[in-house]
Amino acid sequence: MPSESTSKPTNRGSRDFEGGRAARPSGDESITRAQPHSIEAEEGLLAACLIDGGREVLTDCIEAKIQPDFFYKETHKLIFQALIKLYEVGDPIDEILLYEYLKKEGLDESVGGIATIYAIQDRIETAAHARYFAKIVHEKYLLRRLIRTSREAIEACYYQQEDISGFIEKIEQDIHQISSGRITEGAVPIKKPLDQAVNNIQALLNGRDDLEGVLSGFRDLDGMTYGFHPGQMIVLAARPSVGKTSLAMNFAEHAVIPDGGHKPSGVLVFSLEMTAADLAMRLICSRARVDQKRIRDRVASAQDQREIFEASKELETVPLWIDDASSSSILDLRAKARRVDSKHRLGLIVIDYLQLVRGTDPRMPREQQIAEISRGVKGMAKELNVPVVVLSQLNRESERENRDPRLSDLRESGSIEQDADVVMILHRPKKRDEDEGVNEGGMAGDIEHIKLIIAKQRNGPIGEVDLTFMRRYTRYENFQR
């Protein structure tokens, strides 16, 4: 007769509790289960490469960023790596040449000899389904990578000691890289950036139609910068009420509704100062060229109302997103931008403005917080490969000294001017006697001459650009005397 202490058998799915904690079942499934893979798809893809001679199929694999690590079986990793090496040197590819290469590298026994290569090649009769095999191999690799990242995140949670916001940001960034199918790359050979540079040069010589990035919409500014390029951090600085938000929204408007038939670019605006409704109203009136004061005074004409209606209908379908959360850290902005970009490819990000972004640690000195925010903006531009226009305040030094503003006038300027690729400063010149008085429309100072000083540009000249600010429409135009 069995003793009372003998434990009764339990179901596999049931949970035992010891001292209030769930006991871990023996033979844990997370250890015994094989990770996602498809040996058949891997063999089919390798066979397609051999049948095709390694030309079109391997070219497709390279374009799809298929790497040796995508293969689950170690033998398949070695074979695919050898195929890539033969492809790179331009040698023809078949089972004999592949075996000879492996033999020369001392890897023939590791893959199982010529018999293994013949067995793989005989798996299929045609390379017609190569892309389907590649898709399966890629998807299985992403699942394995997601499992590894999740396990690392779980393990790190038990020993996490750093700031929680930065910790979550790191995990979210890893997940984003998996979801977008990208692999974090280190140093790359010079050939890749050289090819990109040559393409950009050809695009410039051919009228910039194929040049990456977005144009600002202002003739003289684009003539000096050739638009805003992916990965750039562009700082737009000014004293209050000069019109930096208006100019930034004009950049955004031209990106989503470009002139000359160019394809519209998605734009994300972080408005930490104004509400989304106020920004939308300004955008409508600027696009329609209707004075906002006439609307507030309720004296808008029938023509004004028609222009507003047409502008609103035009804008409601454009790829523009506005986030008006007033208390956001740079980690919040990066996470939000990453989510929008994963669903709708962005071409431009605008942050209004840098000094309102919250630091992750309020105990740090403000200069260190600004430095962290500035590095985060630059990191976001590089990670998402998109230009980021960030607005910034100027200090009062230029007004006190009665001179034009310069780089050192940026508030907490050290890190900002260091991280920025382009720094533009809006400046209202002193009015001359002939410029003063009543302008067209019967409003004093309604149309202003504003200087845009390009104080820094890594890959171009510095200098000044003249712009016309139409204050009644909160809109900038190309300068005309």
C-alpha cells in the first residue's frame, strides 16, 4: 500500500505551488522545443542557387539582405557563405566549383562532402520558387531573433539598474529593428557609400529629381542646401515672435504638397508649444492666404470662406501627422516617430521646439539635459534615416550687443551646434527709413524682410538668404523687392 507522502501524478498543464511560487515543470518546453526553422526551405533556396548558376537567385538574395546567419543549419550557413564568396569574385557556380572552393577553405568535411551538395541540389528541379524559399528562410530567422531578443529582455529585467526610460527605449529599438527587417550594421566597405555618393552627384547634375530628401520650397535656400537630406539634424533658431514655427510649417507644407510634381513625403510634427488644432488652423489660413484676424473678428468674406474650404479639403488627405503632447522626453519622441515611420514612411520630422523637450533625468543640470536631447535628435535622424528640423531659442546677447545673431547665441549652445548638420538662424534686420511706414494691405509691418542666416552647414556653404514674411498669413515666400 503506497504511503500517504507519495505525490499524485499531475497534468502537464497544471501548476504546483511551493511556498507561494510556481514550481518549474521538469523538461521545460522553452528548452526542449526547437526554434522556428525550415530545413526544406533552406535546402530549396540553396538548390535554386546551384541550378540557376548563382546569378539571378543570389542577386535576389543579396537585395533581400539574406545573410548566412539566416540559415538554421550550420551546414547550410557554410554553403551559402561559400556561394556568396564565389558570386563576389564573379566565378561561375555549380556543385563541382562549390565543392572545390569548400575543399580549398578546409570546409568540405564540415558540410558533409560532395554527397551533401548533390543531395541538396536534387531537392528541386527548377529555381522558379526561389523567392518563396527566401521569404520562408527570412521569416524563420526573424522569429528566432525575436525569441532571442525577448529572452535577453526578460533576463535583463531581473538585473536592470539603469534608468527605466532608457531601458525600455533600448528594448523597443531592438524590437523595431526586427519588425522592419533591418539588421544593425557596423563598418561598411567604402564601395557602398561611394555608390550612394555617385548617385547623388548624378541626381544633382540631372536636376535633383532623384536626390534623396525633401526640398524646403524656397528657391535661394534650396540653392545653398539642395534640400534636407536623410540623417541630417537641421536646427532652425530665432528669438521669440520672429516666425520660426511659421517657417517650419512652410517646410512641412511643401514636403506634403510639393511643387513641380514631386512625390509627397510623410511629415511628423511634434508641437510642444501649440495645440494640434491651433497648428492646423494656422496651416489652413497660410495655405489659403486668409488673414486669421479676419476670422477671429468674424468679418471673413465669402471668398475667404471658399479659400479656407478648398485648403482644408486639400490638406485633409496629405501624409501629415501632428503630436501636441506638451510634456515629452526625447525617448518619447523617438518612440512615437519610430511607430509612425513603421506604418507610414516619413520624409521629414519637425520638433517645435528643443528647449521644451523634457530631460529624462530632471536632477541633471539643464546643459546636460539639452546635450542628451540634442544627441537623441541626431540619433533619431540617423536611425530612421530622415531629416529632422528642430526649432531652438536664441539668447539675448545679439540684441544686447546690437548685432546679427551667430552660432554661440543658441541657448545651451555647445552640444546643439556640435550635433547639428545645418544651423539656420532667422533674423529681423533693423528697418531703414525707406522701409518703415504702412505696407500694402494697410497694415504696418504686414510684409517683412527676414534674413535666414545659414551659420553652419557640414556639406555646403554658409551665408544669408533673404525671405519675405507675410505676417497676416503667417507665411514665408521667396524674397522679392
